Amino acid sequence: MKKDKVLVLSDLREFTEIVAKKAIFLADKYNKELNVLHVEDESFLKFFKEKTEGSLEKSKSILKNIYKDKADVYCECGDFIEIVKKHIKIHNISTVIAGFKRERTFFEDIFNGSNLSSIIRKLDIPVLVVKTEEKPEYKNILIPTDLSKSSKKNIEYLVNLFPEANFHIEHYYKTFFEDRVKLYGFDEDEIHDFVDFYATEAEHDLNKFINNLDIPKDIKLFTKAKKFIDIKTMVDESIEYKTIDLLSLSVGSSLSIFSFDLLEHSTKDVIIYKILEDDIV
């Protein structure tokens, strides 16, 4: 039986060795094969055509020295995202790993056409974004869920990838018109009942969602429906309170601003999975 393959995308910046250590640790722990891919931008080929081959060989030598015999290393020059997509298809890659530790913001990256923003927006497989130097034990994984089909698929994928982890699944609900109800003359008990209605409904919906997950019975799930404040505050509180090691985000075909915001500001590594609803059976 063939091992799952994981692709590390390396830009040979200052975070390269940290990403390598994490990738090797995860590959060894979960019995995965590692590919490492470095892509020189096609503009390099246009202006330094005669030096391209030497540059790629130098890059390959550096990466082989870092990864030793733990990975197959590839270096190419051309259109970044097209080369990555081609490699994923040819080598049957299941997960991508990339580093993100820069001075400029993720939104600046988006508008400057950075590789990381392209990876997240244009790949339809999970992307693990390394943001910290911490050992990637990933014992506690936080998964905010909207109870959608894509969220279900994301959780089932994570359970398969990290079977020994604790999964903290949180559903955030809103109590519509809560402030307005006070203006209508309702007393405190009636307002309390109004809020409780939404809480009970959210708990019911979350439990129904959990019961429909196609996962082994021994997987450790911790679920909670929480009243919505704002997404960043709620995620930050959960990360701090529950000693979270990894934040999981699942998104549809159009990536929301809050997903980018969480990715940029997360104090932990993030795994983000773009799932097209049309592809879910």
C-alpha cells in the first residue's frame, strides 16, 4: 500500500529550516512521503536565462542538505501555481505545507500576488500553514464549524490525518433581535427565554451535525455551541483557554475575509481546506 504524499513548498527564505523540521516530524509520525518543491519565478527565466539552470541546481543542493534523505526534492522555473498544480496531479499529493512569517500583512500578500495567497485561493487540497516554531504535536485542534457539508468533509479529513488528536468543534450562533427585544417591553425572564431558544436550537443542530460525521467511534470530540461575539475574539479565547495547537479553517469556493484575517493573526499553525460544495457527494 502506497503512503500518502505531502508536498512542502519552499521559497528558501528564513523560515525554510523551521518548515522542514515540522514537515519531517509529521511525515515520520504519520507515515507520509515527503516531496519538496522550489519554484523560481518565470521572470527570472526571462532576465537570467543563462543562469537559470545553475540557480535551480544550487537551490536543489541547499534543500537536499536540509532534508537529507527524508524527502524527494524538485526545483523548477516558470509559472508558480501551474507548476504546483502539475506536481500535485502527477505525484498524487494529498496535503501541502507552506510557511508564513513575514513583515507585510496577508492582505498585502493578496494584492501583490504572493505565492501563499495563490496557494490558498487556487488549490483544492488542504494547506498547512506553518506560523510558529513550536513542535507540531497538534494534540488539540480547534475547528469552528458552520455545520455545512464542506465543514463535515474537513472534519472527516482531519480525523483521518490526526487520529490521536483532541478535536474541539465549535459552532457560533447569533441571537437575532436580542437588543431590539428589550425595546419592545419584554421583561428579563422573557429575554432570557428568547436567548435560550437560540442556544438550545444551536446545540441541537450541532449534535445532529456531529452524529452525521463519518468517523471512528473512538475519536475524541469536544463540542460546544457558543453565542457569537466576533470570530477573531472567539477563536483567540478558545486557543488560549484550551491550549490549542492547530487552527482548522474550511472554506468554500470564495474565501471569506474572516478566514484570511484568522490566518494572518493566528498565533498557532493553521490548516485551511478549500472545499467546493459541488464536489461533495
